Amino acid sequence: MKKFGTMIEFKEYIKKLNERLKKYIPASLLPSEEALYKPLNIFDVPKKEADEYKYKAIKYAFKHHYENNSFYRKFCKENDVRPDDIKSIDDFVKIPLIPDKFYKTYPAGKEFAMWLATIYTGELPNIVIRKNDSYDDIIKKFNDAGLVISYSSGTSGRHTFIPRDKRTFYNSEYGIAKSVVTMIYPFWEYDINGYLLMPNPFKTNVFAGKVCSVYFDVIKNVEVAIDREITADIIQAAMQDNLKGKIVRYAMQRENRKMINRIVKWLKEQHKQKNKIAMVGAPFILYFVMEELKKSGETFDFGENGAVATGGGWKIYEDKRMPVEEFRKMVEEVLGIPPEYCLDLYGMVEGNGWMVHCPEGHYLHVPTTYYHAMVIDENGEPVAYGEKGRFAFLDGLALSYPGFIISGDEVRMLEECPCCHRNTPVLEPEVKRAKGDEMRGCAEEMRRVLSMDMSR
């Protein structure tokens, strides 16, 4: 069973985390950053205090984008909204929301760089673009100049590009680390052996992989499942039903088998040495590893020496979606890791808010100090707690682009968790795409690229 320590012990726990992540913490905090770094437990801040943090964070971010982003300022004027109109949290409904599909409406070549400049809040660095530069070529040039531009994609292979400056990206990475480490308390310690079930963060611009570079600072030893370059062109090619796509998938199929074997070997070594382990990333990769173990009749009993933190991508095959609860049972049966140490995260490339399952009931807790979550109907109006609708959010940490987004995800939000004491609203355990929206998620593009041939 999960053991809870005293407040003094928890403070020491977070203090140790901050020591490991000191490079991510700005020397001087902006109002939106205070809402992330100052609260000890971002999932358990008294409502009045959380609202004070959140109002300052969102108000600051909205004013910042209004004054420094000409595209968003024009959008606000069309909606007749100005920063002075936001006088309380009740006024947050006035802030104009951008459909997530907007971040897919980009051209190619030099025009792509101009598009990035339009949505970026501030001035992009000057780079030289050649005629045949790919999206990844252009992104690399910007990133070499100090940015962290990353992308996700849907089933169409049309990517979502988000330009972050280094400060915003560090805030996002710290946010995901603090969210997971807080929720899985008291499991985390630095001397853990980890496996990242994602592309190597230093060899890809896919956000689901890139944001996990903080994992290498959170724990001591990390192995990587996909230690090769994953580009936008590879993802698009693998999704195409043509000769090039078949060749790419065939080459990946051979690598995927090697990947599964490496992870199985690693698990055996860790179990034999009685090491504490943490596996983080795409659930479908761990699913195929466990399927391989089941075929050979092998199981482990890591118990409370093991933890799993997954990030979206609950489709296993094109025609099969694994329920999250079923996945947890499989983890317990095959790896011996209890359900309270098997948690899922919900996040997206457009945002920097990380919702994490609580160990008690596996509801997705929403950070409320810098991130304002909403559920809206087809007319863009907020619905009551308990009603289904589109997930939308105002993100106080998004300072290099307007993070006021309507997503294509369908959710139901509850005012409080039915299973634990934490002071946040929650989303029901599984998030699905709304009807008519293409499937995607933190790991969906990786599943599309990798899993289509894994079982053959």
C-alpha cells in the first residue's frame, strides 16, 4: 500500500527534486511562474490560494500576448476583449480561445518560418533558409538559435507545430516532472534505474519525446527505447500507404523487435539485481513488451520497487483501444507493480499543464495554480461540472505563444475527486477524441509509426 509521510517529509522530498532541477528554475520568477514554482504541492493548494495564483498567472499571460503578439491582439480586438476587461477569474470566459487545428494551418519553406513568426510572441531569431529545407531543417536552425520548437501529429500526418522559447520549455519540463513526482509520492528518489518508452529526446523534435529530456535530470540512469532520429518526414512517410511508406515500416519493424528484446533483457537484469525502476512513456510499447513476456510465461514481482507513468496513446492497433484499467491489471499481473504506482498523464503539445492520475482512484487531477481548465459546448459556452464537452484551457506558462486553446478532446470534469482529498477538479480517467476529430495524443504519432507492424 502507498505510504504517506508527514508534511516535513514531503517538503524534503520536493526540496530534493528542486535541487536536481535547479537549472529549470528561473532566478527571478514572473507571476505565471510563481504559480508553478512556489506551491509545494500543485495538486493540493487551498482553493482561495490557488485562485489567487491562477488569476495573476492568466492575467499576466493574457496581457503579455495582447501586447506582444500582433496576431492575437487582432483576434482579441475582433472579439472586443482587452486586458483591462479581465478583473477576476469569472472574466476568464471572455479570453478568446484558439482552436487547436489553427496550429496545423502552416505552409512550407520560407512561408513556414513566416507562419511561426506570426504565432510566436516576440521576435524569432534570424536564420537562413534554403530552398529545399524540410520542416525539421528549419526547426533545427531555430532551435540552434535558442528556441525549442516541437510538434505532434494526428492520423493524417499533419503536424501541430508549437514554438517555445527556452524559458517556456523549461517551465513545461519542470511542470511535468513536479506533477508526476508529487503524485507518486513517496516513490521517487534520484538513484532509480529508468526506461524511457519514447524517442531519445535529444534526437527528435516530437514533443512527446522532447519534453522527456527532464527525465534524465530527475533520475540517475535512463535507457531509451527509440535511440534513433525521428523526423517529421519519417512520421509522414510511415503513415502513407505507398511504396515509400511500406519500406519505412519494414525497416522499423526489424528495429521494433530489437527494441522489445532490449527492454525484456533490461527488466530481467533489474529484477535480478532487485533495483528500483521507473518506466515512463508510451503505453503501447510496454504493452508489446508484456505480451512478449506472457508468450514465454515470464512474470516479475517488482512490487513497490517499480512504477509506470504513461502518456496517452491508448490505441494498441488501428482497430483496438486498450482501456486504462485493463492496462493497469496487465502491469500488475506481468510486472508485479501495484495499480497505485501505475499512473497516466494527460497533456498536449499546445499546453504546459499536466493532468495526472491520483493513485487512489486514477482520476486526472488538474493543476489549478497556473492552468485554467474548462469544458465547453458546441457554442463555446462552459458546461456544468459532470457534463461532457470539449476540453479547453488557459495556460499561464505559455509565454512564447498564446496558450488559450480549444482542443478536440471530449471530457467530463468533476468539481472534486470522488476518491482522494486533493483540492483540484478532475477529469474522468480516460480522455477520448470528440467525434469527427482525428485521433491523436501525447504518444499517438509514435504508435502510428511504430506499432503497425509490431505484432507481425
